[in-house]
Amino acid sequence: MKYKKFSLIILQFVVLILFSCSNKQLKFDKGKWNEQTDPIFPSSYRPKMLTDLTSNYKLVGYKYSQLVELLGIPDYKDSSSLTYKIVVDYGYHIDPVYTKNLDFIFSKDSIITSFKIYEWKK
């Protein structure tokens, strides 16, 4: 009986360690940020780097060109905003069931004035 309890405790510990490692945050790395194996999906590193990027880089005040130099070409752009995809999940559907984006607003002078993380779930 003690052996079963001990085995269960060890198993729970191993599962906890493995789960916590898979959610590990990473420091921002431009190469990994832009690494894509499929053009429909953003880099799998982006969600793990998002906290470091938004906390340790003073993105507000960057010029548009500086932001593109740092993050690469945005996934979407219009006259006053741009977006980088962080997560796109299709589940078992043809359309996304979950998205997470990093949205930027810039002024007429092409200066980043704000950013936000936008999540959408079906």
C-alpha cells in the first residue's frame, strides 16, 4: 500500500514538472519570433516570448520602421494599426476557434502610440 502511494506521488510530481516546462516563458528572440513552418500559423515561440517582449521592450514610442525591424513584417496592416498573430487555433474546424494577436496603433507620424493583446474565442 505504501508503495502505491509513493508511486502516485512520484507520478504526480513528474507530470507537474513536465507541464510546467511546456509553459516556460522565453526571452524575446527575433529569429524564433519569425520562425514559421506553415504560413497560416505564427511561430510556436511567440506565445512564450510575448510577456518578455511586452514587459521589457519600450514598444510605445517606436517608429513603425523600428517595430518592423524588431518584429518583422506584420500579419495585418492598415493606415493606423498593425497586427502580429500570436496564436491561431482551428481545432477541428475550417475557421479559427481561438486567436490571440498583438495589435499596435500608430500616429500619422508613424510612431507607435499604444498596443494591446487581443484574444478571441468562438
